[in-house]
Amino acid sequence: MTSAYLHATPQSILNDIDAQFTLHPALLTDLTDAFLREIKVGLEGYGEDMAMVPSFVTGVPDGTETGTFLALDLGGTNLRVCQVVLNGDKSFRLRQQKYKVSDALKTGEASVLFDYLADSVDAFLTTHPPESPESLSPPSNPFPSSDSSSPNPLIPDVLPLGLTFSFPVEQTALGAGTILTWTKGFSANNAIGHDVVRLLQDAFDRKHLHVRCVALVNDTVGAMLSRAYTSGACVLGAIFGTGTNGAYLERIDNIRKLTSTNPAVYTETDTGYMVVNTEWGAFNNTRTHLPYTPFDTALDRTSINPRFQAFEKFISGMYLGELTRGVLLALVDAVNQSLLFNGKSTRVLNEKWALDTSVMSEVEEAWEGGGEVLSGFGASTSTAFTTSTSTSNPNTNTKLLTKLERVRQVVVRRLGYEDAEVGLRDAAIVRWVSHLVARRAALLSGVAVAAVLIQTGRAGQAGRDVGGVNETKEEEEETIAIGVDGRYVSFSSCYLWPFLACYFCFLGGSIYVSFLFWGGSLYVSFLFWGGALSTFVFVSRL
């Protein structure tokens, strides 16, 4: 891969890596078709990689709902306990507390993990007591459900709680769901195959807490519902953070596995739709379409779940840093002449999983200079970085040198090098590798979003019949609201712009789309009209 015996020049090594991480439109189209096929398979049967889990939420808020709600959110490094007050005017008030989830809790016994969740809820209620039990009884339900068997949230002296659980679950009712697998570094014993609501409720009961879990919602479903409340509409919620997933509103008659086993679902709702949690992190676990490189294969082999969550390992924050580390280390070790850091490595580069994805964000922020964004998507080839960074060239752009110096300082600080061990050329290559990995992740993320919009008939691949389940709408113009959560996509323009570019590869007709990114400070809206793209970016603290 980086052997001098396989490459005529050092530059050819960089060109080869660039080629491996470059995704051409034909491949993106092929991936979108494969994505649509797996959506269809998942809607028709249980036990598929892309599980397409019915949420039993059969409507979305419109911003007029009111009430006070208690929620527990378990999604990754932290868990959150929240109290949310909906004001009925698309606004809300939030009180929350974060609690750290240790590695011991993630990998120990499930009962210990869920006892910790119960203890965290108890601690929150102690420091943030509700005014009265009635204050947690919502006068209007923002999340209508087809399930009528959920525990009564109006039982006196019992606080109703909604659980946001950010892991694959086969949901069987609004308040019940079986854990399918762990992701994002969790592997708690005796949890898979068990009802997550029951596990939590048993913990509440062991602690003698007057709390009852009445609803189970995936975090992606929650992102969609939150976006719907604040904007009045939402067709897709997507997570691009530690992990990745998507949820959207699907016609109930397309969820064949649900209607064949539970025909009553037709009569229990008058909307005709249900929010579906795609679990798209497991797309193409068969490895037939995703563009694997030796770096991806090595990462998968050493991960906690080899050959599972294939798509997630290409695009999510948990894995992008490790992919970047693998490429950088290969360049350090290149024979006969090292291409990076004069062949010297550090603990961060030597130790698996030691390079956090946040390093990539810092590199990108340093390159952009605190908000300044270069035109276009940035340099896309290794040549652009390696031929223009010589300090001996009197024509070298001063602005470029300033950017590279900022990146160099990040490399020294985050990768553990001495100042004299990192040159501007090293900084340029680190930024190039980080950009390659993030750009590919962004393009693949765009594939997922485009596929869902094609599936729901809100977009189409121009001039192609992709065989989606839903018929494409005939209207020339439509407003589409998409909720996107995740700090990696929020803060990095090298993620955002390729994401939008890929998305537009598949749109046909004229569509107005708005994105809201939580956890960051970026609101983006853009207009696609007859092949022309206009983008408006507004930066504000959310």
C-alpha cells in the first residue's frame, strides 16, 4: 500500500491513497440503488441488517403541543436526564443534567448499567423537583401512537418518563422494544434479546422510584420529532455523531412486516403513516457495495463488532479518527522513505483508537481560521498540498502558510510531537488526510439522505427509475425539512459541503430544503432550481 516497491515515486503513494478515498458519481448512484433495495427488504421482513424498525409513532408534532415531559437519553459517552416544557408556539424550555457513562458500565452487566440510569434519574429529580406530579401530565400528546397498551401516565404519584435509546431495538409497541445489538462501544452483558423498557423499569422498581417508563423512542426518531415541533414539519431525522442513523415518515401499507403480523394497526390510526427507524448504520453489512480500503478493513477487524455496522464505520465520529490514524501511520512507515514526520511516530499514532475524531475537527477549524471558509470544497488531491508548501519558494502564498502554521500547532499539541519535529509539509499532509476521510464520510452521508427522500417520493435521480417504494410526487416545488443532529457534521465545512453536493446529485426538479443542525451553531438553507444551486449560510448560536 505504501511500499516503494509498488510505487515509482513518493507522490504516487499519495495519489494512490487519494484515489482509494475518492467516490465518483457512478459509485454514489450504485450505493443509492443498493440503499433503496435494503430499505425495501427491511420494510418487508424482520431480522434484516437494516432493521427498518416501526416506532409506533404515527404522527409528528406541529408546534402547537403543550405540556411538561421527563426524558432519559442514553446515547454514547454521556446520558442525559431532561425536563422539557413545550410552550405551544414552536418554542420550549429545557432543564437537563448530563452524567458520564464509564467504560466499565458500558461493558459490564446490564443490571448495573440500568441501575446507574435509575440513580441518575433519582439524582436529577432530587436537584430538579417538579412542581407537582400533575405538572408532568401533558394536556396534549405530541407523539400520537397506534399502541393502546402503554402504562397510564396519569397514575397518581407516578412520574411518566420517555426513554430515548440510541441503539438498535426491534420495537413492538410504543413502550416496549427488544435490544438487537450494542453499538458505539457498548457491550453490556445480558441485555441483547431483552426488553429495554423492562430493564429500565426493573431498575426503577429496585430503587423504589415512583417513575414509570411509558414510551421508548430512538434518538433519531427524537431528532425528527424535535425538528418537527420547532419548524412545524419534518420528513427526516438524521444523526451524524458518535454513531449514525436515520428516521423518516413512511406509509404504513409499505411496512409489510408490520401489517402482515398486526393488521389492527390500520384501524388504530387514521394518519396512514408511521415513523420508521432505519438503523442505516448496518447498511451493506455484506460488504458488496461500500468502497472498502485496506484502512477500512483493518479498522473493522480490530473493532468491537467486526462485520457489523458497516456503514457506520465509514461515516461516524467513533471511527473517523481511527481511519485517519491508520492512513497517517502508513505514511510514517512508508518504505524506503517516510512521507511524514521523518519516520517518527508517537503514542497517539501507535495506539489503536487513540486519535479522536475531535482532532480532525480541530485541524479543520485551524485551516479555516476561526470561521473563514475557502472557496469550493478545499484541495482534493495530495498534489495540491505537497507541491505548494515549500517555505523556500518566494511566491508561496502567505495566507496558505498562515493556515498551515495553525494546523501545525494543532498537530504538535494533539499528536504528541515536539515543535521541531513537525514541519509545514507534515501539517499539509495531515490536513489532506483528515479532509479525505471526512469528505468520503460526507458523501456517503449524502447517499443515505438522498435515498430516503427518493424512497418517500420527495426526490428522484434525474432521468432514472430507481424503483423506490413510494411514487415520486408530481409537484414541481416542495418544502422539505430535515433535522440533523451530530457535532461532527455541525462544525466541519469539509463534512457539510460534500454532503450537500452528494445530496444534489440525486435531486430532480425544483426543491427547497432546510437543515437544522443541533449541537452546533450552523443553520443552512439552500435552493435547488432547474440544476442551479444557491446556498445561504447563516451562523448563529442555537
